[in-house]
Amino acid sequence: MLRPARMEKIAVVGLRKNREKVISVLHDLGAVQIEPLSKETSDLVSNQTDTLVSREVSDELLRIRSIKSVLPSVHVSAKRRFSSLSEILEASKSISIDKQVGELEGRREKLLTDLEAVNNRLSIVEKLSFIRFDLSLLSFSTMTAFLGVIKNEVFEQFRKELESQVPKAILYTSADKESVTSVVIVPNQNLDSLGSIMQKLGLKFERVPELKGTPQEARSTLLQSKSQIEEDLAKLRTMLEELSKKYYSLITSVEEQLSIEAKKLDALSNLGFTKNALVLEGWIPKARLSQLKQVLDKNTEASTYIYVLKTDELPPTLMNNPGRFRLFESFVRFYSLPQSEEIDPTTIYSIVFPIFFGLMLGDVGYGLAILAFSAWIIRHVQRGGKTIVPEALRRFGRTIFKPIQWVKLAKAMTVGAVVAIVLGFLFNEYFGFGFNQYLFQYFNSSFGTHLPTSGAFLNPISGRGVKVLLLVSGYTGLFLVSFGFVLGAVDAYWERNMRHVIGKIGWLIVAVSISLLGLLLLHHGNINPAQNTVSAIYVAGLVAGVVLVFFGEGSRSLIEFPSVISHIISYTRIVGILLASVVLAEVIDVVFIGTLHGSVAALVFGLVILVFGQLFNIVIGIFEPGIQGARLLYVEFFSKFFAGNGRPFKPFGSKRVYTLAEIDFPVENPS
């Protein structure tokens, strides 16, 4: 749980005649990352690439995809199994509707082009509705008609420029409050002059196409044409839908299997061959090694052997966390992917981050608001449907995170919001208001309990509350920084680097000694080691820690000495963010309450301050605790042990949706 999955580098050796079976087993098992052969092995074998077969598969895949792109999609529930490459190629070639689909698509594209042209003409005719004569009179061999909409404040200047530069131009207009719809008929030899006027005044005109009849008659003719085109498109759509009903299920299965076969053929380039044997190398999770042996024995008549290789290479990383913690793997990967031989901090992050988030929020109302917001994100992304959120805002959200990333963030905030609700109850904070005192008064009088009459078990903005919270955050910082050094020592031990183990232990002693000296100073103790035995012990621990750091990591590492102090103190920002949120909420509430006894205008002002102020504080409550909580873990905690820059484990395989695996194999826990 605190380490990525243990990986083994293996060599698979088998008979050349079983290469398709071996590749199919590796693909369907999805547990082996195939690697290029090592130099020692590649010198003894040769590569084999079946160019003709690869080209045939690629050509068929391209053909099937082009057919699929034209056909309307239909729901596919049945899955197909293809047992061999020849079977899938035969199934692909049986789909011989290329010509038919191509003709239908060509007709559809022509009709769509015609429909666009008709719609453009309709738009022009609508603007020409003020013309009272036959529109064919606008078409001349020696003159060209243009249509444009000109703002009122520009039209007069346009008219003067036109009269000055193109005196033979004919102008028809229809004005409203804001603009003038203008038809300009210009001699062909004066088109450049009209263009200069348009550029000078920033105008846009469109050429009036050849039209017949009055605007009303032209509109009627165009609507009939549009109706006929739409009817023809509907017929084509029906014909394509009929083809989809017959072929779409097979096409999707064939496309998926062909893409898998293309991937298998590509993987063959990483295999080595002799006259009768094949060999490949790769990485596999140790827990799945026995499963691979079992499946290969079953499908190759026990003629394929697996050898575990000893290597100094750094294995790829497969994060291996329980289901409930897997959500937070993306937050760790955002910082850096762990190396395969170091500690994976996902579990720790998934526990600590929500606590930090909730503690910095510390309000029942804000916690409930963020809980509702998170539930809405999860429901909307996973189920879809209508929403009141403007499209522009949703588009902006998609530029920040992908939908699935929003879901992960919402689920992480959900846990933090629950913590905020619990702590908000203890702090008696409900959007800055207090309600517990009324509830506790009832319990105290009715049941003889001794709940705090103030309603708060701990008031975060009282002197005592601030002191307690600062101590808690300080001890938290000391614990996490110290724990980070412990994990660093464990990592170094796993790497058999004993000097680094000593160095991390030295840093641990330094952190604890500095903290104890700081506490002694806060309690007004004497920190002179010559006069105080306790202080002498702390100073001796500090010196011993520095010596161990110097021995384990060298003199350069001592420049990190100030950062140990700053990282521990940095955790007090948790209190600062909490106090800022609480104080802002209470200020907003005080302003609102102050307007309750004033005029109606004052009350409206107070409501505006209350609503928008609280919304602002909620937004801050989402971003600030989230950013600072992650930062405290990324910088102050991870830096003590986490190297990162791991290589992701990419097993050979594909996700099947419309096809079944070629190989049957026993299901095992991949972890």
C-alpha cells in the first residue's frame, strides 16, 4: 500500500510457430510492458516484421473507419470473438458497402452544400424585403449589386463618398432606428472604388445573387427548394440508417479487432527470432507472474518458458493502492510519479489532505455548500443533462480541468467538506453565525448536560482558541516533517544506501531538537546549555544531528538547515487561513445585521453584501484550502523523502468494448 507494485523483468522464450498465440496472451492479459531487447540478446537474434500483413491490416482498418464515419451510430450491445487474424480479415472484407456508402455520402454532401446556398439566399431575400420590384432587375451584365447593413451614424458619410467616387452607382435603402439596409448597384469598372470606400469606413457587403420575382415570390421559391432538399436529406439519412442497422454492429467489432491486430503486429518488432525460437523481454507485476506462466502453458502446450532477469534498470511504476485511496493517485501524479522502488505517499495524502482542507474551512455552512457543489459536479459529469450554468462558464471550466478531473477533485473535496462540517460544529460556525448556543441551552436545561453555553467547544478567534490551534498546527508540522524524514530513511534503506539512512536520521534529530528548543523558549525556559540540563540535552541532540547529516549527505546538505525550521512553522498557515475565513464571514454578517433596522434600501444593500460576500468566501474556501493543503504536502512533506520522476507502467493491451478476448485466462487480483 505504501509502495508501488513489485515489478520483475522477465524474458519469454518460446517456439517461433507460437508467436501469434504468445502475442495474443500478452495482449489479452494486459500485464506485461514489452521492452526492446537488451543488447546481449539482440546480438543473438533477428527482428521480423511482416510488412505485407501489416499493410493489409492498416488498409482494412482505414477502409472500415471511413465507412463507420459516414454511418449513423447505433447502440451495440453484443460482443464478438475473433479467433485469428485470417478470420478478422475475412469478416472485414465481407463488409463490401464502400461504393454504396461513398455514393450516399457524396449525394449528402452535395445536398448540404445546396442547402447552405439556399439558406444564404433566403437570408439575403429577407433583407431585401423592402424592394418592391422584380429582383431580377438587380442583375446586370455591366453592373453588380451588393447588400449591406450600415449604422446610421456612418450612412451619411458612405452616401457622400459613393456620390463622389461612383456617381453612376444606384442606391436603394431602408432605415430603422439603428441602421440602414442598403442595396448598391455599381458599374463593374468602379468595383475598386466601392472596395476603397468599404475599407475606409469599415463596412461589409455581400454580393446579391441572381434572383427572380419579388422578394415574396423569391422567398416562396427558395422555401420550396429548401423543403425539397431537406426531404432528400431525410431519405438519404433513412438509407444510411438502414445500412447501420445491418452493418454497424459488425463494423464496430471489426474496427476494434483490426486496431488490436495492428497493435500486435507493431509489437512483433520488439521480439527477437531465430530459425525456430522467439524471445521477448518486458516488465510484469510480480503478483501476476504465476498467472502469465499458467496461461502461456495452457495456450502453447507448455512450450513457452519465462525467466526472471536480474537487472539494475529502474522498473516502471504501477501505483498499487486500495480502491478508496486510488482517487488520490492523480494528485500525487500531478506532483510526480513515484519511482518503483520508493514509497508511494498516496495513502498518506488521502488521509491528511481532507483534514487540512476541512480545518482551513471550519464552517458547517461552507462545508454543506461545497458538499452540494461537489455532488452536483459528480452527478452532472457522470449522468449529464441540463444545467443552469452558462455555457461560457462551463467552457472555461473545461479549459482548467477535463471533466473526469473535475469529478476527482469533487470527490476529494467531498471528504474535506465533511471534515469542515464536523469542525464547524465544534467551532459553532454556520456561515459565520452561531446556532449551537440555542441548541446547547435546550439540552442543558432539559437533560442536565454541561455543554458550553457559548455554543463553541473551541472558539477559533478567541485568545485560547488561537493558541490551541497554533500549537496543534505546530505539532502537526513537527510530526509530518519528522515522519517525512523517517520515510526518507526507509526509502534509503530499501535502496541499500546506508549513508543516506544516517543522513535522514540526522535530519530527524535536528528537526526534533530545534522544535524542543523552540518550545522551551516559548515557555520562557532558559536555553543556555551551560545553565539548563534540559537545554544542554536539546543542544547536544542538535549537534549530533548536524554531525550525522554531514556524514550521511555531505556539507552541502547543511544549506537545507533553515528550511527544516521554516517547513515546521509553515504549517501554522492552516490557522491563518481558518482565521481569515472566519473573520471575513463574521464581518459580512455584522454588516448585514446592522442593516436590519434601517431603511428598505439599507436592507437590500445588506442582503447583497450577505449573499455576494458569502459566495466570495465560499469560492475562496474552495481554492485557498485546496491549494495550501496540497502545497503543505507537496513542499513541506514530500521533499523529505520523495524523489519522483518515475516511469509509468504501460502494459501491452487494449480496452475491449465490442469484442471478446481471444484467450481465456483465470482472473487474479492484479495487485
